[in-house]
Amino acid sequence: QVQLVESGGGLVQPGGSLRLSCAASGRTFSNFVMGWFRQAPGKEREFVARISWTGSSTYYSDSVKGRFTISRDNAKNTVYLQMNSLKSEDTAVYYCAAGPIRTTDKKGYDYWGQGTQVTVSS
């Protein structure tokens, strides 16, 4: 069993940066692939980034590649999403997720946080 809690969201100007954190509880954190998804109002929840157990393998959606960086610290049971060069199109609720395999499909993740709002606006 894994419980996830996101933090770090807020209001930022276009071109600015935010770092989201996802704190996990449970004794099997290091055995999970961790992912970030986002969902804008009226839209489907979409994949943003994922990271393997050790953090050696990462994968990003085309829309955020080169701007966002996912990382994890298993000693702290925490995964991060560093977001740079933010655009208004990045505005969404961001969700942390955990699952057993590497996938971009939201159905492949078993555990989800409650989400944190990111708003990019002048």
C-alpha cells in the first residue's frame, strides 16, 4: 500500500519555475515506477513524466520535454517535478502516481495523490 501527497503548486508567471513534490508513505516506495500526470478542466488526465525505481530511466511527454525534469529520492520517499519555462498551457491540476511497470497509460498506475493546482498566468 502506498499513499501519495503532492505539494508545491501555486500561481506563477509565464517563463517562471515551480518544483512539485510528492511524498510517499509505505515500505515499498522504491519498488514503484513513479509518474506525474496533469488534468485541466474538461480535459482527460494526461501523462507528463515517469521515472524508474532507481531514477536512472526517465521519460517525458513531448509537450514538456526539455522544460520539466522528474527525479526521485528513495531515502526521502519523495519524487519531484522541476518545471521551468512554464507556459499558460501548463495550467492544470498535477497528480503524482505510482505503479508496478513503466507506462504512460494512467490505467497502469495503482496509487494516486489528490493533486496540486498549478496556474501559469500574468
